[in-house]
Amino acid sequence: MNTIEGKCASEGVARGPVFVVTAPKVEVLEKKTKNSRSEIQRFWTAKEKAKEQIKELLDKSGDDAGSIGASIFEAYIIYLDDGRFKNDVVKMILNENASAAYAVKTIGEKYIEVVDNIKDNPRLRARIVDLEDIINRLILCLEDEDVRIDVPDKPSVIVARDLTPSQFFSIGRENVKGLVIERGSYNSHLAILARTYDIPLIINAKNATLNVSNGQDCALYATKDKFIVLPTDEKIQEIREAIKKDDLEKEKLQRFKGHDTLTHGGERIILYANVSSLEEIDKALKNDAEGVGLFRTEYIYLSSKTLPTEEEQFNIYKEAIEKVDGKTIVFRTVDIGGDKQAPYLEQIPCINPSMGSRGIRFSMNNKKIFKVQLRALYKASYYGKDNVKVMYPMLTVPEEIDWIKGVSKEVEEELIHEKVKYALPEQGVVIETPAAALVADMIAPKVEFMSIGTNDLSQFLYAADRMNSYVDLHDYSDEAMRRIIKNIIKAGEKEGIPVGLCGDLSNNKETLKWVIDAGIKGLSVQPRQILLFRKYIREL
Ligand code: PEP
Ligand code: MG
């Protein structure tokens, strides 16, 4: 038996034979050419061939891919059509008599290096694997090689150095019982796919491919960060029992469906879900969420290749409102910036992007973009029943609310003038900076609700970067956090407006207890935490 440790990126357990996926070897045969013109022609042909292959994968990814698979491959096509990349390759072929494959390899590596150097943007760095995939695919098309990887003929636990979304779909998700990846990141497309399809995944499993061979029996216990090769009977029994216990716990939680979330003392707490896509709303509702307490709308911008239009946004917001069918839904306006950068938007280089032009500051610096979002939100709100709310992230001073109100008024005037149907959603703010928390009493009279964003609030309060695991020293039960949260709740109570909490809470009963004791009546949590928290709260 051999246990390999990794990091869980999608919870779950799997058992089955190992299948090691090795990337096809990509070799550039000739570096130079004597005929640049025909080499450029070969490049165009290979590019079209690669596009065709990706379109095939796009079809294979299926409609139920929650549009994630589709959006990944659509992005691949955009990469392939990127004008700068094409120009750089052609220039190298012409100026240096480089072979097409060598030019693609050299230019491609340069692009990858640039992205790899963006140390403080894990989302963007997670795209390296996509870039590598496209570059390799192009080279293989140029060398007339087959890009296909060996795939298992039965459901297996896939072990790979890294796996691209296209490789994932080539294997076919019915044959993927679990995933063990040597590299990887929580924000990679593969991790998003794994979570979407509930496939257990561990990343950072060092040297996993070197320590296994095809067909070996293995157990993947992603929830516990473990990949066990050739588990002993004892270990299998232990895992089986753990799985049974897990399943039983989940099963037991089902009885909390359809009930109010009441504390022992009879106080009602509302459990909403945090989501970032339409698919996640389905998941949240399936888990009995009482609504959506935070829709992170920036993911609409981040999963798009260009700025999403008013129409595109309107359609998404309307569908979200229809999905919740009268339940509360709180849209948070874009929190672009920080670790969430949209490649098509110019970002001012910044040493501390989480303290830069993000959230409402980004909107203030990009009023046009903000207005488009408000128009789409107000138009979609017409299809709700007073259940739609909008909140604004990263507020620091009350004056920002005055600016928001001014823009909101402009938007309303425009819509009235255009005779467009709309409704004004309830207006609130996310309190997630210590400055805003300290002046919550000045903010409360200007809004209809406040939601505490503990992820950012704790990072700024404790000066502890939320992306840096070495300074993960913030703990909600710490006195500083308690005091600041109580200050916000007091301000809300004084003004008679609701104060909710939408930051990530761990599955910790104690934290939950003191948050509720402090006066929080609405909590927005991960969809999978809803029933567990309902149980915890009933036991309080
Ligand atoms: C927060 O900061 O607590 C929050 C909910 O927002 P995000 O995690 O998207 O920054
Ligand atoms: Mg935040």
C-alpha cells in the first residue's frame, strides 16, 4: 500500500483501477525552413485543423456541461484566432526562416512565460494548462501527428501530471471515477469541471504518476486529501466505513429539507446560498437553499471573452430570477479586480491588486460598464416579485453610496425615457472593509440592507492576504472580528435594516453559534453547506 498526499479540489471518494494519462509527446522536427511562404500556409492549415478538432470536442462536451465545457473550448478557439499570436508566429517564420512548428513553439512558450510570471493571479495562471494544450495541439497538427491520448476503456481513477479540459472530455466523463493531478490548482478549469460533475479530485499530488501503474487498484479519498494505491483490505474497510458514514450523514441531512431553520430557542435563521453561475442556483435549490444571498456576477464577465453585453447579462439575470421563483436573490455588482481579472479589460498594474481598483472602485472608474450592468439588472428585476436585491462590493466610505444613487437615478431616467419595463431592486452594500465596518452607522441610513463579507473583512482586518496560506491567521472567533461584526449588526439594528453574512464559513459549529448569537439572521453559504448548517442551527 502506498499513500500519496495531495490537496482536495473537489470532495468525494472513488475506488477503481488506476489509469495514467500521459500527454502526447510534442516534438518539433525542423527548426528552419527554406520556404517561408509555404510554411505560413501550413500554419494556417494547421490552425484550421486544430479549430476543427476543438469544435468536435465542443460538441462532445454536451449540453449538460453546464456550459462550462463549452465555454472552455470556445475560449480555445478565441486563443487560436488571437491576432497578436498569429502575427507573431508569421513574423518569426518570415524574419527568421523559422519552421512553422518551431515558431508556434517559441512564441507559445513566450506567452506561457508571461502568464506564468503573473504570480499574484492564480486564476490567470490556471489558464497556462489551456495555453499549453492549444500550443501542443497546433504543433501536432503541423507535424501531422495524432493529438489523441490513450484513454481507459472502463471507469478509472485518472492520474496525470496535469489534465486539460479537452483531455478530460476525450476520456469521457463516464470513465472518470476520480482525478489525481500532480500539478493543478483550485481555480483551474479542470477543478471547475470536477466540482461541476461531482468527481473527486486531488491536486498537488507529488510524483503520483511515477508511483502507480495502469490497472492497479486504488482508492481516492479526496475529502481527506489522500490517494491510496493498492490499499490493504484493512484500509479498504476503513474507507468503506468512512464512505458509509459520510453517505449516512448526507442521507440524514435530507430530513432537514423543507423545514425552517430554527434555533433551539425558536429563532428563525434564513439560509441562502452563494453562487456564481446559473448552474449553481440549481444545485443550491436542490440543497434547499432559501434563496441566493450572493450571486457573484463577476463570473459572467470572467467566463466571457469580451465584455458581456446588456442583452447577455439581462438574459442571465432574468433566468436566475425565474429559477429562484419568488425566493430572495441578491446580485452583487461586479467585483472585478483583485484576483479576478478579465483579460479583455485593461488593468492598471498593481502590487496589491486586492487593494486596488476592484469592486465599487472599479465601477466608479468604469461608469459605462457599471451602467450597463445596472440597466440589465433593473430590467431583469421587472420579472421578480420584490424578491430581487442588488448589493455593491468593497465599499469604504458612505459617499460612495451617494455616487451609486446618482448613477442609479440616471439609469432609471434612461429606462423611463426609453419606455423600457424595469423594477428598482432593493439596494444594499457588502461590508467587507474595516473602514466601512467602522462607519456602518453612517452607511446604514443610506441603504436597505447590509451583508458582511467576512472573506475580505478578515483579510483587511488582520492584514492577512486571503490568497496566502502562510498568513492564514484570521479566525472569526477572534475578538477583533467579533467586535467589528457586532459593530455592523448594531448599526443595522439601530436603523432597522437587515444585516446578513455572506463570507465563507467553515463547517464549524462554534463559529456559527457566535455569529448567530451576535444577531445575524441571514447567512449565505456554499450550496452544499445548507442542510448541514440547518442541522447545526437547530442544535444551537
Ligand atoms: C467576502 O469577501 O466575504 C465575499 C463574500 O466576497 P468574495 O469572497 O467574492 O470577495
Ligand atoms: Mg469580498
